[in-house]
Amino acid sequence: MSISTIAETAMHAVTDAAKPEALPQMPAPESVSRFEELMQQPLAAPGNDTAQHAGNHLVDAIRKQAGQMEAALEQVTTLSANAASLSPTQQIAAAAQVSLNLSLAQFDFQTKMAVVSASKSSAETLMKNQ
């Protein structure tokens, strides 16, 4: 067994590529004409209302999430400022309420992100299968 040089390997590749069976076959004339017909058709543009409506839903969801997080953080600030004036039982109750609100806001955010990730994955799968 011998080791071929780069020039020999390149020469074999060129001769193999030049063989008639290695050349790509032309598609059927029906396929060519159908492709040309499809290329002549105007592109379908999506309606602006649908895209704008979907964008509004996204903006609304982001605003709602931001509002929930701001409210929960405001409760943390209020609890910190007023902790000295509360009894230990009131402090525990207020801390539990703040913790619950933060958990609900985080859960809501994670749920929305899971839906977005699943939608993205579904869209990618659909595009791969097209």
C-alpha cells in the first residue's frame, strides 16, 4: 500500500467528477416548467393587521410581566422600610406574602418562556419538514 500525493488525489477527484454518471441529471421538463410558473407568481404578503396584532400581544405580555415584577419588588422595598414597625408575626406574614408574589411572578414568567420555547421548537421542526 502506498501513500498517494496531493496531486495524485486531486487528479483522481477531477477525473471521477468528469465521468458522466457523476454529473447531476437534469430535471424533467414538467418540473422545470412548473418551477418557472411558480417563480412567475407574485409573492404573497402577509396582512399587516395580523402581524401588528401579534406584536401587540407580545408588548402587552411584556408590560404585564414587568408590572408584576415591579409590584413584587416594590413590596420588598416597602417591607424592608417598615420591618422595624411590625411585630414579628406581621413581619413573617408580610415576608410570606412578598415571597408568594415573587414566586407567582417568576412562575408566570417561566410559563410564558416555556410556551415561547415550545412554539419556537415547533416552528423550527415545521420548517425542517417543509
